[in-house]
Amino acid sequence: MSLIFESSYYAFGFYVALNALIMLVLSVLVVRARVVTQTNIGDGGKPEMAAPLRAHGNNTEYVPMGLLLMLALISPIGDGGAPILLVHSVGATLTIGRIVHALGLSRSTGTSLFRLIGMMLTWISFLIGIAGLIWLIFFSEPAPLT
């Protein structure tokens, strides 16, 4: 079985890599839109720039905190960190949410079901991470000091 299902550290690395790939793809889409619209900086007043810029910007706004939550979960808080299922719950919902949101925003800057689902999954990942950390901090056995 793959180490991402056995080690919280490998699972965390896996989600960092996936979210970095998402960020790279969104960055390439911004550059492609800049070339097509001949926009050097900002949106240049061109509506075609709005969707790729916001997809990239929104991802940049949410992913770091989601990954920080995961990092805190795998740290030796409590009795050695969160169970791997909790790490995957945060990582999978964050990653799927970011993909779905980017797909929705890439199709339209208006409201869309994909954008809604993507944001809800992102927020759910935050809530899982927050609840998990609070549980570890207040209700688990203290980790041994070394």
C-alpha cells in the first residue's frame, strides 16, 4: 500500500504537491490569457482577464491556510498528531474543492454550481481542520516532551 495511506507526513506532502500543481496550472492559464489579450499587468480593463486572475487569486487566498491546518494536524500535538484519516479528510476536501472551484470560475465569472460546490468543499476542509486541531489541543493526551 502507498505510504500516503500509512504516514501523515507522506499524505501531507501529497496534498502539498497536488495543490502546487493546481497553482501552476492556474498560473499558466493567467499567462496564456495575458498573451491572448496582450495584457502586461493587472486585467488591463479586459473582461477576458477576470476569470483566470480570480481563479488564481482565489486559490492563492485559500490554499495556504488549508495546508497550514494540515501541517498543524500532523505536528506532534496531543498524543502524536491527528489520525491519518483526518489529514486525508482535510486534504481531499481542500484539493477537490479547489479544482471544482477553478473549473467553475474558468467557465464563467458569474454564479455557478461548480463555484458554489468548490467553495463549500474548501470551507468544509477548514472546518474539519479547525475542529480536529481544537480536539487535539484540548482533549488528547499531551505528547511526551523530548
